[in-house]
Amino acid sequence: MIEDLHIENYALIDRADISFTKGFNVITGETGAGKSILLNALSLTLGGKVKKEMIRDDDKDCFAEVVFSVNESEKERLKSLDIPVIDDEVILSRRIGASKSKAKINGETVPAPLLATCGEILLDIYGQKEHQSLLKRSKHLEFIDSFGGKELLEKKKALKEAYTQYSSLKEKYDSQDIDEILRERKTELLTHEIEEIESAALRVGEDEEIEKEFSVLQNGQKIREALSESMAALDGDNGAIEATGRAERGLALAQGFDEKLKGALSQLSDAESLLSDTLRELKSYIEGSDFSEERFNEVSLRLDTINALKGKYGRTIEDILSSLSEKKEELSNLLDHDAFMEELKNKLEKAEQKLKGLSDEVSTLRKKASDRLSPLVIDALSDLNFLDCRFETRFSEAKDYSSNGKDEAEFFISMNPGEPMVPLIDCASGGELSRIMLALKSVSADFLDVDSMIFDEIDAGISGITAARVAEKLSDIASERQVICITHLQQIAAMADNHLLTEKTVTDGKTHSAVRSLSEDESVMELARMIGGDSITDTVIKDAGEMKKRAQQRKGK
């Protein structure tokens, strides 16, 4: 459940702190006041993208943070992602600056996509125009699967793994099913490539050693010149060693008169020894580093060979040797092609049988879920003012397997008495789709296992009695979990347990948006505005009060 949302420097909002409660949270306000900005800011904390123009002040960071309280089921799923829950809370935050953004969970920096994964566990969001997803048949199957429960979910996971294995084997089988001429060409090519790699006798780490030696040989003259200059500075006339010796002799004389100079004399003596040791080391290096043209050519040629193989077979020697093993295996398969293809065919057939078995099991579970879903959706649609409505799912078999098996599903509906069942995508208006989506959401809410549901303007295209029914359905859902709803309808706003108002003001020529929670009396006045617009008379206020009273009585308050 969402406890608090904090926003800074986003769109029209300078700073906002919004607290949500259990039950039904309703957000209202005039058009353009910033209602949907709240959900857009929330999406930032869930890993969503932000447009540069949405950052209010370019000189400041945009920041959004949301605090969730979590239930036991959510804890377990978060634990599987190694996300700790502290005092039954999870805090997601996102900071976006001019050049970079930073995502955090409970104060620890994480990849932004992990925020989205958390959001899928903690929230179910119905965005504007989401009802149009019902116009995609693929979404129908998703709804059924979400209703199917844990058993179907586990079978689908096994099905996906079986499909991945089957697809891999099929791709391998199809790629190896070639004619004799092409097989001979591949055999010749592989033989050549294997010989080329093996003849190089590569050793892991050799490339780094060769590159270092090449650099030394290539820059030998520069190294010798630099060392000669250093040695002259140490050992030449008035060099560092001679100067240090003179200084040591003078200091020794002075130390004979004052013991306090003993430490300085010791340090100077150590310095002279160190400089002499350095000189000997440099002389030894030069004496042992005679440049060999022959060795330089050997190293250069070896480096060219290694780099040429890297260009063909991999970025590292490890990659090249791995490629060699793969090529040997492929060549072996080609040389004994018939036996290899027979073995691969057997594996493919077994994988297909396993895939078919799991597909059939998943299909059976889906159809059982669909049988349970249909009457519940019909009841929910009846609550939403669909008279004598019928609803069902029709299944068909796809031509090929997918990670979903072979099922294709489509919702069919009859929305009026005497009308035939027709595909949902062919008959529903925008307002009808919104209600159908709400019905599906209300039915599947218990199976989603999340404490928070968000509806952004689900009231599009409805009014009158239908609006009242939608308000009641949303309130019913909120009796079991937190619901946050952005709305323009007074019927929905009247049902609020926590009524939030977005307001837009202009200060010093700059527009600001703010959010605040309304008292009971303030909520009535906001309802009056929604009913009467600019004409808020005593009668309108009285009607708003009566609407609020009836709504709360319906909720049992």
C-alpha cells in the first residue's frame, strides 16, 4: 500500500508531500490542475522515463520518492529479488539531473529497471486509454492467465522453459539440415579454421606478455636515451651523487661538534647509498637490454598472428580457444552427419512431446479458469449497469507453438437482451470498454495479490446511473485494498475515504500546482464545484452534501 509520495521540481510542482490512506483515495481538480502529474511522478519512482521538459527548473534535480507498506506475500516476492524490507516498508526513489539519473531502493543505488519490477509486485495501475488494450486479442489470454492462480502460473513457467529448449533444438536442427554439397563446403571451411587456430599454438595470457615486450622493443631507443640522461644527472660532474657526498662530508664535520645533527647525517648517508644503488640498476638495465632486430621482428610477427585470429574468432585468446572447441564439435557432427541428425531429431521430438504435454495442461487450466471467470465478469458487468449481459471466452489453436503454448483466446460479449454474442473488439465503445476493464480488474483483484490499485480517469465516457454504479464498484474494491482514483465525476468523488484536491495558482507570473487533503466540509464544496461549475449556489451545495451523505451511508459509515 502506498503511504506517502514526495515530489520535487517536476512539471508544475515545486514540492509536494501527499499522504494516502487505506480504502478509497480520490484525486479531483479542475482540468489542467495537475491531477495526472501525480501519477506521472509516481511512475518515475517505478523506473519510468522522464521528458526533459518535465523538469521544472533546469538548475535543480527532479526528485520523486514513494513509501510502500507491504504485506507478507509482497515481502516474499521482494525477497526473491534480494530486496530487503525494513520495518514492513519499501522506499523507492529516483533523482534526475541534467546529465544523469539515480535510482534507489531503501537508500541503496539500483538499476532503474529494478524499480519497475518492484512496481509490478506492489501496484496494479490502470492508465488512461488502457481499456483499449482489450482491443488486442493477445491481452485476453493475459487476463485469463492472471485469473488462473498459482497452479497455472507454475505450469506457464515450465511451459516457457520447455518452449525455449524446443526452439533452440529446432533452430539447430533446421540449420544443420543441409545438402551434401553445402556440407562438404562447411567441412572444408571448418577444417581450415581449426588448422589455422591450432597451428598458432596459443597460450592464455600470451597476448598481454607479447604486447608488453613489443612496447619495450619498439621504444628501446627512447628508453636508452632517457636512462642515459638520468645517469648523467646522477654520476656526471656535479651530479647528484657527487653533490650528496660533499654534503655528507660537510655534515659529518658539523656533527662532530653537535650530536643533534646525527639523524640528518644518517638520512643523507642513506640518500647517497640510494642514489648509488639507482645508478647501478640503470647501468645494469642498459647493459642487459641490447636491441635485437631479429627479436623485434619475431615479437611483431607473433602479435600480428594473434590479432589476426582475434579479428576472426574472438576478442580474447579465451574466446578463440572456445571457438576452436565449437568448431571441432561442429566438424565432428558433419563428418558423422546422419548419426548426428538422427540424434538431434530424437531430442527434438522428445522436446516437442514435452512442450505439447505442458501446452495441453496449461490449456486445460486456462479453460477451467475461463469457466470460473465468465460468470464473475457477468455479475460485475451487471453491477456496472450492463443489462442482461453475456460474456464468454472462445479458444482456438495457433498454427505454431509459442511460449504461451498453442492457445489463442478471444472475449465474446452480448451487451443487450436478444443480441448475439460478438467479438468484444468489434462492438464496444470507449465508455463500455472502460466498464468492461473495470469488471475484469474487480474480478481479478484478489488474484493479483497487490495491496494498491490505481485508476486514472476510468470514468471516461460515462455519466448518470452508470457513473454511480462505477463509483460503487470502485468503492467495493477499496473495501479490500487501497484504491487511488483520478476522476472528473462527482459520483466517484463522493465515495472517497480520502479526498485529495489538486489546485493551480499563479505567483509572480509562474504557475504552480499543489495537492492537499480535504476535510469533510471542503470535500462537499469540491463536489459542489464538480456539480455546478462556476454556479455554486446554496442549492448546489445542499445537493453536494446530500450526495456525500448518501455515498457514505452506502459505504456503511
